[in-house]
Amino acid sequence: MNWFSTHIGNTIAGIALAVLAYLAEIKGAVHVMWIIIAFDLIAGIMASLIKRKEKFCMKKVFVAIGRAIGVTVFVALLYAMDKEMNQKTIASYNIAAWLISGFFLWSFAENMFDLTGGRIFEILKTYINKRVENTTGVDLEPAPDKNKLT
């Protein structure tokens, strides 16, 4: 029992470093995703405080952290699947990271347009929307609610 209690910290650190070394190849994609998520979070909080006059709540920060962790785990699992199943045709983790980053970049442009009213952000949002729709067939603009009372 004494050996276990004195070496548990070293064992946990060794396992954590082994996982980080295994996933070192995806760090660039993960860093880009985190930066875009952080900018979207900052722009979203500023837009809600300044334009929508909402009170600041930490819930938005925790939701953003949860999303960042979730997309990181998703990309890491795709990387592990590609690597361990010898799938060399296409890097699915890069495609997923690109799509996730594109979605949060679109959200950032939408928040910045709401915040500043700058035409450039509306143009960027429209460009990203058309690019995603042409590539995937998915329209990022929410459909109007047909059941909504007017």
C-alpha cells in the first residue's frame, strides 16, 4: 500500500503525458478551434451585454467550455479511429475540425454584426453560409417557425 500511495502521482502524470503525446498531431487543429470558440464567446457576451442588455452569467462561459471539451474529444476520437484503423484515404478529424471551426466562425461573424452593425461581418456571414451550403447542402440560417403566432 505504501508503494502505491507514493507512486500514484507519477503513474497518473505518465498516463496523461502518454495521451498528450499520442494526440500531439492534432494540436494545431485543436488550438484553432479553441481560439475561434474563445472569440465567439467574447463576441457573444459583448453582444448580449451591449446590444441585448442582458445580465452577464457564468452559464454562457461554462457552456462554451463544455462545447470546447466536447469538440476536442470528438476530434481526438476521430483521429484515433483514423490512426488505429489505418484509414489513410481522408483525414476525417481534419474535416470535422474544419466544419466545427467554420460553424463557430459563422457564429462569431453573426455576433460581431449584431455588436457593430459592420457590413463586413454581414458579408462574411453570408459568404460562410453559402460556402457551407454549397459544400454540404446545409443551410445555417434558421428556418422560420411556421407555428409561431404573428
